[in-house]
Amino acid sequence: MTATATRVLVLNSGSSSVKYQLLDMADGRRLAVGLVERIGEENSRLAHTPLATGGEKRETEGAIADHETALKTVAAELSADGLGLDSPQLAAIGHRVVHGGLRFTEPTVIDGAVLKEIERLVPVAPLHNPANITGIRTAQALRPDLPQVAVFDTAFHSTMPEYAARYAIDVETADAHRVRRYGFHGTSHAYVSRRTAALLGKDPSEVNVIVLHLGNGASASAVAGGRCVDTSMGLTPLEGLVMGTRSGDIDPAVTFHLKRVAGMSADEIDELLNKKSGLLGLCGDNDMREIRRRIDEGDERAALAFDIYIHRLKKYIGAYYAVLGRVDAVVFTAGVGENAAPVREAAVAGLEELGLAVDAGLNAVRSDEPRLISPEYARVAVAVVPTDEELEIAQQTYALVSA
Ligand code: ADP
């Protein structure tokens, strides 16, 4: 790395998409952002915005066969703006890797052994780690000389005490198959809990925070003095809150029941619980905007879906209140948490005895800034803090390679 190398490219490789951002860590500025979607289909789409040059978003459609072609296309887009991957200013590439298992609790420079270990984790993250691995291999082929860093979704949760991380099942069986609670969205929970402490004018070590990351996927975490002590997702991102298309918590016997009574296979039940459940399964829509619109029109199914979503959320607030003992802030983040005022209002309604309340006026304000929405008298702060997983990945990557 040269003295002038301050840029980090962040790659989030999904099974059929690649999201990317190029950031300059000298000032935290975003130089370019973009997304390649529908990789492997005829109508793949690339949207690229060169923020550094103030250029307009450029959108192109056409077949992009695989991740390698996708990354090469992204590299060409960046080059067109003088931001190419061959630039000496590029310090590293930071990859979001979903599952780090027990081994990876910190951002890690990727070498052959690390890549092998990420591969070994595929059985516990079959939907995510393979795509992450493809992204890493492709980026390595493009810039073999450049440090590539893996930032794991599970890492922030590795501080969970054993009694929160273990399921109450036979220990030998659990250990033989690495069955335990790992948690996900860790990069977001880390970033948001730290930003919340800053919003309160405190050091992260001084505050206890309940983070509610409510996007299409959703998870809650209890963060004590900057360390995660519990989180709602488990072995996979299926456990916990009601999500866009995932059921969240469910009696495991439902799966045996569906197998025995409905003759469904493991794959069919997997698909049902991950892709056809949650808000979508309950009312046919998984977008909170659409659900609110239907509720305003008097739609009862949408109203019931909303109530189920809120009931689960409230149970986790209560549970993590008890886990933490003292709570300084409850913070909402991600697509639903940052934008859906009715969700925030309903989740906290009736919890005044716990010191929790939302000020209707503050809650209605739309903003991209971290902000408090609780009334001044409230004992516990309620906040909205927009998440920024890419910035967090870039910071962790840069800190590692510039150390
Ligand atoms: P992902 O989990 O895919 O990263 P996001 O964090 O971007 O998702 O959240 C996406 C979800 O946020 C959408 O499915 C929608 O339910 C919700 N959302 C986005 N904007 C709004 C809005 N203005 N009002 C209510 N909900 C919103």
C-alpha cells in the first residue's frame, strides 16, 4: 500500500447481485456506488452512480453471465470515471461475508487458508457464503496484489455469552454440527450502537442499547457497553423477529408436523419459512409501505400482519430490557426502522412503565440524520439512526490494512 492509498472498494456479493461502493477513507467520502442485479439472466441490470464527478446515475441492461463478468463491468464503469481498480490510490477491497462461524470474530485479511475456512462454513450458510466466495475469488483475480479483507456479519455477535449462544439441545450433537446461535446483521448492529452512543454524547462503553434493525430481514440485539450480549437471529437468519418473507421464531415442531401431515420435504419447508412467510405469508405483501396503505383502506389481513409484526417486536424489546437490566436507548434502523413512523410508535406504545415513549411530532420528522424521537422526560432515549454497513466495512477494512 502506498502512502496515498486511501480508497476502499466495498463489495457485497449476493447469489445474483453485487452491490458496491468506492469510498475515500481520508474523508469518508463516497466516490461511486452501484448495483448489478439479475446476474446470470438475460436482462441483467447495472446501475452506477459516479458521485466523485457529480455524474448522473448510469443504467445499462443486458446479459451479465456471471460474477466475473459483473465485476469486470463494474471495473470498466469505475475506470470511465478515472476511479479504476488499477488506481494506486486503492488501498484494499473489503468484502461482506455473511457467516464467519466461531473462527472469525474480527475483520480478516483473506489468504488461501482463510478462504478455505469460509468455504468450510458453507453448510451453515448455504444461501450466502458461496456468493461471497465467488466475489472474493473474482476480485482477487482482478487485483492479485491488493489486500482483500473479509468483514463478517456474525463477528459483532461473537461476544455473546455461552448461555445466550447455545440452544438447549444435546451438546455433542450441537458441537458436531456447529449448531449454535451466531447472529447476523452484525456490521449494522455495531455501527448503529456506536452511533447511538455518540448521539447520547457518551462513550459506547457507558451505554446499554437495544438495536432494532428492521429491513426486509430484521433482527434485534442487546448491546451492553459496546458488546453484543444477545441477538435475535440464530444458526441462520431465520430466527427471531417477523420479517418481510421469513417467519422468525416458530415452534420447531411445526417443521415435523408439516413433513408428517402435509408431506412437505425439508427443502419445501425451508422455502416456506424463508421465502413465503413473514409479512408476505400473512398478508401477501412484504413492503411496509404497501401494508400501511392497505391498513389505511381498512384491509383486515394487512392490519393483522402488522399487529403480529409489532407484537413480536415488543416481546424482543421486553426480553432485551430484562437481559440488559438497565437500558439507555432503544434505536430503530434499516428500511422499516428508519422510515416507518407507525412501526416505531406501535412498538413502544404502552411501555411507559419501562421509561419508553415516543414524541409524535419528533417521530413524524423525516431525516437522514441520527435523531432522538423520545420526549425529554422519557427515562430511556428512543432514537432513529440510519445504518451504513458499507461505511462500517470500509472503516474496518482500512483500519486493518493501514495499521
Ligand atoms: P434489506 O434488508 O433488503 O437491506 P432495507 O433495509 O433496505 O432492506 O429495507 C427494505 C424495506 O424497508 C422495504 O421492504 C420496506 O418494507 C421498508 N421501507 C422502505 N422505505 C419505507 C418507507 N418509506 N416506509 C415504510 N417502509 C419502508
